[in-house]
Amino acid sequence: MMGLEYGAAAGRSPATLRARYDGGAIGRTSGGTGGRPPGGQLRGSYGLFIGGSFVPGSGVFKTVSPATEEVLAEVTHGTTEDVDRAVAAARQAYERVWSVLPGRERARYLLRIARLLRDRAPELAVIESLDSGKPIRQTRDVDLPLVTAHFFYHAGWADKLAYAGFGGTAAAPPNQTLPNQALPNQALPNPALPRPLGVVGQVIGWSSPLLMLAWKIAPALACGNTVVLKPAESTPLTALAFAEICAEAGLPPGVVNIVTGDGQTGQLVARHPGIDKVAFTGSPEVGKEIAKSAALWGKRFTLELGGTSANIVCADADIEAAAQGIVEGVFIRQGHACCASSRVFVAEEVHDDLVAAVRRRMAALRSGDPLDEATDIGPVNSRGQLDKITELARSAEADGAVHWSAPHEPPDRGFWFPPTMFAVVKQEQRIAREELCWPVLTVSSFATPDEVVDRTNSTRYGLSAGVWTRQGELSAWLAARLRAGVVWVNSFGGLDPAVPFGGFQESGFGREGGRHGLEAYLDLPGAWTPDV
Ligand code: NDP
């Protein structure tokens, strides 16, 4: 059997892993179906994936490893003409093939993609770690299983949209089609059923790139839409590997198109008149710009934006468990998660115990090569992100925030920032208010549950929160009052494709995952079919 066996026999060192990857030994775990040699190989350069194959464009940029700054591949910079081509390919695929394909046929394609993702998971995890800097334990053990699960989950919905509760009821869904007396061989789609929206433009960021792609593409395809997706400039490689998987799965050309590029390419996708809906994951600033242009053009849109999630530790909490949850919630992905638990509020009585427990764990974290099995924290994703956190940390110090960083000797090259805790933070300081998408957290204490609710809700965000207490009623009381799309109790950060995820306020709106996530990709019926 081919494939990656992480462990002593396979060689755990990053150099060995990289060599095995370059040599093609890391690949699918079972045989595949043509089109691509077994074993993973990064190409030296990538075109744009339009109409089912890679096509050249006019400009290129380089994507680099944030750990070493070495160039990983040259990637094409999508221009106006390229986005036009991609949207035209998606439109044609939508009208001629995908929107008229029965749900059970769409499900078969999604299942094929899911199986290929599962087979190529070891290779995709390595590419993700190389390109994003996320440690291999995260990409391999958390991201890739979730990516695959999203495709399996949404394959299950593709032929059951009539049962999703959008028209009819689960017990009595309306008929899929109605008889057509004018053209007896051509069944009429039932207008009481939800319909796909058309061509969806999807623009995503650099934190969890392949997972963000799966969150967006799987439901869009399940509901019968076609897609033009623009990955982040600093993390395009897994989206391009996903394009290879679409081709290998025999997905009809144009159903998925991947256009790489920078923010300008993202703008071209989001503003394109041929796009029916924009689905965006990224910063609130860009999200607002997209909302404005989508509203002007009367397009549907959903925004999954940033957050600055709170972790609330009550006086009766299991302090060691809370400290572990806090460290995993923020540092393990170097803070590169919209739901990173970067604001810790701890009850005064246990403040010192919690800070000591968190510091102990921070000191034990190993930062280093993302491909090393022993690495807990990789580099920050890009020089731009490193500059942002460095500037914010300096401003916090100037504002008088006391900070502590774990011992850290960064390599000469790469974008490294030490795991850092800011204590004695005042609410009005920037470090307490702005999104921290980096390996940084702030800690402050609270006296009463009312106070912590007010302080948690005092930001412009509202994505997620954690509550640590042994009292069920207290956790329920807090969860009901926190303005956050997701509240975890005595844990932090668990995700599941069946559970909707999304925020309030400047964390965006619209949900991804579960039945609610389907709604974002469907035109719901205006006509109501009474229960029969
Ligand atoms: P940005 O908003 O800068 O970028 C997101 C995407 O939009 C990238 O592909 C980017 O391209 C593109 N883009 C940039 N400018 C424009 C524009 N004017 N019009 C259209 N597209 C544009 O965010 P970041 O890349 O900094 O992503 C991090 C943010 O994403 C954080 O705020 C994080 O919290 C949030 N996030 C939210 C999640 C959620 O589910 N709520 C999940 C993960 C992250 P390019 O990369 O080339 O600049």
C-alpha cells in the first residue's frame, strides 16, 4: 500500500517528510484513477483551473513557505479576462449540466470527491502545512478529517433538499417534479421546492485554507450551484490540489473553477455581474466592502468574518482543563483561526492559578518546522501578518499592557512570533479590542457574571466564546447572554459539518454547516405547499 506512515519507521523528521513528499512517497493511501501519478508532487507552477482544466494566465506570483521563505511554487494571478472566463465556464456548467442534474447524481460526484480527499489526505496535509505554516498534527489530524467530513455530509443532503424544511415538511416533502402536459417527457420542477442560486463567487482567507474551501464548495455544489473560488494569495496550494481532485473525480467542467490572485482578483470575483451570490470569509473591512457592492447589484451574500473570542473561566472551573483549552484554543494553530480564544476573562479568585497554569503550558510549547510531528506552533502565515502583530504588540506595550512571552529562539528565516500573553489589559486598549488572529492572548479578571457578560459583549465582534464552569445552570445562563454565534462549554473549538457556524455583528452573518448552511445556497420557495 502506498501512503504516508507517520512514525518511527517512516521517519518523523521534517527533512525526511519533505524528501518523502518530493520523492512522491506521500500520496494516496489506496490506488487512484488515472490523470495523476501516485504520490504527491508539488508542481513548479500552476495555471488557473477554469472549465475543468488548468489554463495559463498572463501574470504570476510566488507562494512561499512561511517557515523558511523558500518558494514553493509559482501561481497565476487572475485578471479581469480570467475571471470573465471562469464565470462564463461556471454559468455554462450551471445551465447545461449541474442545475438540471438530479440530486442523487450530484451526490455521487460529492462522494467521489470526498473519497479522493480521504485518499489524498496525507499529501494534502503536507501541502497545507508547507504553504500555511500550520503544524502537521493540526492539518493531518484536525483539518483534513473535517474537510473530508464536509463533503461526505453534504453529499448526503444533495438528494434530500426537499426534506430540509424549506418548503413542505420533513414528514411530507413536496414532490420533486410536477407533470408537464405541454411536454409530457419533460417533468416540471416543483416551484414549491428550494432552487439553486446560480453561479457563486467564493473568496476565502488564509486561516485553515482547505477547510474554508470545503465549508464553501461542498454546500454550494450539493444545492446545485456552480462555483468560482479565489483562495488567499498566501495559501493557494491546497485549493489547486483540490482542483486536481475535481478533475480526477470527473466533475463536469466548469462546475468548480479556481482563480488564484490577490485582493484585486477577489474584488473582480465578488463584483462580477455574472455572479449570483458572494460567499466571503475574511476581514470585516473587506466584508463590508463586499456587502456594499453586493447590495448595490442586488446579489445575495454571506459573510464569515473575524472574531475575538472570549474564554470565560469561572471560579469553580477545573483550572487545568481550562488552561489546556485556552492554550489549544489560541496557540496550537498559531492563533490563525477566526474563533481563536484570544480574550481570556477569569474570575478574580482563580486569576493567579489560571495564569500560572497557562504560562506553564505556553513554556512547554514547541515552535518549529510545521512538518515536524513534535511541533506545536508554526510560523505566522506571511510577512504581512507578522508585521501586523509586531506593530500591535508594540502599541500594547506603549499602552502599558504587561506581557509575557514563552522562551523562543526563532530561526534566521521565516515569519516567527513567540506565544505571548498580555496581562493587566484595560478594556480601552487596542490589544483588548482588536481581532487577534495570531499567537497572542489577553487575560483580565472579573468579579461577577454580569460584569463578564458585559465585557465579553463589548466588542464589535460576536463569533464564538468558551465557558468553563462545573455548574450547568451557570453555563446555560452565560451562554444565553453572550452575543456569540457558538458557545462551547468546558471545551473550545470543536467543529462538525452538521453544526452551523457563524457570527453576529462584525463577525458577519449567514451560517456554514448543518441545515442552516444549505439555506445560504438556495432560493427558498415563495409558494407554500400545504402539508398533505
Ligand atoms: P482579507 O479580508 O484581507 O482577505 C480575505 C480574502 O479576500 C483573501 O482571499 C483576499 O485576497 C481577498 N480580498 C482582499 N481584498 C479584497 C477585496 N477588496 N475584495 C474582495 N476580496 C478581497 O482577510 P485575511 O486574509 O486577512 O483573513 C483573515 C480574516 O479572516 C480574519 O479576520 C479572520 O478572523 C477571518 N476568518 C473568518 C472565518 C470565519 O469563518 N468567520 C474563518 C477564517 C478566517 P488576498 O489574500 O490575496 O489578499
